[in-house]
Amino acid sequence: MSGGRPREACGVVAVSGHPEAPQLVAEGLVALQHRGQESAGVAYRARGGPIRLERGMGLVLEVFPGLVVPGEGSFAVGHVRYSTAGTSDLANAQPLLARTHLGPVALAHNGNLVESAPVAAAPPGPDASDTALVLAAVAESRAPSLEKALESVLAQARGGFAMAALGPDRLWAVRDPRGIRPLVLGRLEGGWALASETCALDAMGARTIREIDPGEFMTIEDGAAPRSRRLFPREAAAPCIFEAVYFARPDSLVAGSTVHALRRRMGGELAAEHPVDADVVLAVPDSSVSAAEGYAAALNLPLEQGLIRNRYLGRAFLEPDPLRRDARVRRKLAVIPSAVAGRRVVLVDDSIVRGTTARHLIGRMWEAGAREVHLRIAAPPYRHPCHYGVDTSRAQRLFAGERPDPSALARELLATSLGYLSLEGLVRAMGGGSHCTACFSGQYPVPVGVMAGATLA
Ligand code: SF4
């Protein structure tokens, strides 16, 4: 959790069959930096050579200055991390590399495994990530090959996960049976690419082909077309709806539309459900800008820039530190007084998780002379923890979860009024379909027990 907002759940990138695979993966990781800022890493292999691993704590450009990965190879997997299971240190920075009796394997993982995940007889330690647990189980497998070992271990996995693995002569990709966490396939000149979002494929110069299907296990060998098989019985798809609300970059494609277009539609639905007579609409930058555009357009209200995000604070301001949360939000977001003085303001945000950001911004608007401050949230109340790879699984106190009455919540935040988009409105904006909506609805598509890492603690 950062500044009262949920943190993303890691980004995965992989390339096969391209002579500059490690560099391309680094390009893809920069495009996914919004999904994790704690660590970055690239594992790569030249034809016939060993797998090499370069990783470190920090942003991609801090770990790979000039975006240079020191080495060459035609296969590579990469990862940016925000820890959702396991501690935040270099040992858990991904990809993780294991040298097993079946050969070396590097694994990059987005998501969390839940209780029924495979646990090795000799687990790697109490602080191990669920990624390390998977590798430990692969290392103990009696399967005849790495591919068979990965298949049999991952076939027991449950939760929300998308993984890319690099072996001696091929890449593998797998997505959880419900497709909760995202993974897309792209085509490169002479090769293939995988990424958590299409914006990373674009950054690598890859053409988006399709999403990896829920439950699909894909093998990509050098120069060959991908081979796929289903690892799990078919289940109803439940992709994370919060990807479109908040996580994904506006230029990424989700369910065939850009995230920007989906968020505009959410803003339009929000305007239909909670219109207000106002002078100006302001967006909480950056993830709410598209929804604010949709809200303002639907009500024919002017949209102005009234908030400034400080983009130069660096990682220090992303450290988990509840005592200093208010100070962090103050440093991060500022109000332009002339945009709000004497005006009836609508402030559009995409979520209230802890209430820190909303409380701060509304207070600043009153100080700047606003006549009214109406808070509009382009998503339903975030009431339930996520157990599929988002850090609210560790949040004991979710603001809306403790305050079911929006008018009481508005009073507490000192807002003139508060309106949330309904779950029905959100699904309408997505164009229908089935989704994971558990953090809004409490309906968990995969039964949630104890997190895989926690079972060993
Ligand atoms: S609980 Fe929410 S954040 Fe987690 S996967 Fe489901 S929709 Fe996404």
C-alpha cells in the first residue's frame, strides 16, 4: 500500500528467438514499471550457454543503467516486483534461478498462490516467496524433464498467477485456471514475446497476438511456433477487474479495448449514477484522468488540471511506512488554488482504499476556497482484501470495508457528497463478461485459505 492506494502486483516479460532478448526484456520492464518498483531482474541464455541472472533492488533504470543488460542471449525472462508474498529483499527479487537435477530454470511470477499451492518437502525458508516454493517443488520432482516437472507442479497450483519460465532451450508460460492475473502473447520479428500488459509488447516492438488463455500452459522453443496445452479443467474465467480500474497503463489493451477507453466509460457510468451540478471536474492524477474525462464529457462540464503530482520523489516514497503516510501524500499531490477557489468542484478518483489521499485532497480544496467538493469514485467501494497478488491481502483496515454508509464516509472525509460507481455500472463499462470482483463484492472466484508463503511461517 502506498499513500493509501493499492500497489500493483508485479510485471512479467519474456522473449524467445531474438538476438537481443535481454535488452528487449529490459525495454518491456520499463513499460511495466508501474506494476512494481521494489526490484527488477532479467535472466537470459545464449544458444547452448548457461542461464545468467542480473537483478537488483530499485527501478529498472537503477538496476540496468542506460537500460543495458550486460550480456547477450536469444531467450530472456524479466520481472519487476512489488512483494505480495515473501519479504522485500534481493533474495526474493525475481526472476528466481534454480539449478535442479533436470537443468537450470529461471522463473518470473505475477500473483499469489493460495493454500492448495504445491509445497516442497524441503521448503526454502519461512520468508520464501511462493515463486521459491514452486521452484523448490520442481527441484524435488521425479518427472523425466523440466517441462514435465513444471507441468506437474503448476497443475497443483491454485490462486491468481501468471508465470514465465526459462529453461536450457525454451520458454514456458502459464496462467491460472481462472485467468485472474494477466499475460499476453506477442510476435516479434523472428521470435515471440510475453508480457503482463500489451504496453510492454508495444515497447518491445512486438505485435499483440492474443491473451494466454486461463489455464493454458505454453511452450516456446527457438524459432518454432508456440505449443499449448490446458493444464487445468475448464473453469469460468475471472480476470481481475481492478486491472482496468487502476493497475494497467491506459494504453494497454484489456478485453479488446484500451484501458483509457474503458476508464472513460466508467466515468460515463459514474456520471449517469451520480450526477452533480458543478463548475469544474478535476482528476486525481494519473490513473483517474480517463475516468474524469468520461464523467465531465457525460455531464458537459469543464475538465481542468487542478492537481499536480510530484514525479521526482523516487522510491523512498514508496516504502511501506504507515506512520508517514500522510506526509507522503502531502509531498506527492498538490492542489492548484486558482482551479478550485470559489468553485463547486467534482473530484474524480478511481478508488478509496485507506482514505489517506481523499482526506488530504479534500482538506486542501477547502483551504484553497472551494465552495463545494463532491467526491466521485469510478469504482465500487473497495471493501475486501485481495488474495490474488495485490497488497491489500495484508491490509487489515480497508476504509470502505469499515464504513458501509457512503454519507457517513463523506462526512468523515469532509466532502459535500460522495458517490461510488456501482458494480453493475462497472461491469457495464467493461462491456459485460465475467471477472474477479472480489475486492468489491466479497465473491472470491478461488477459495481463499492461508497464503502459500504463510503456510510455512
Ligand atoms: S480481488 Fe480485486 S484486485 Fe484482487 S484479483 Fe480480484 S478484482 Fe483484482
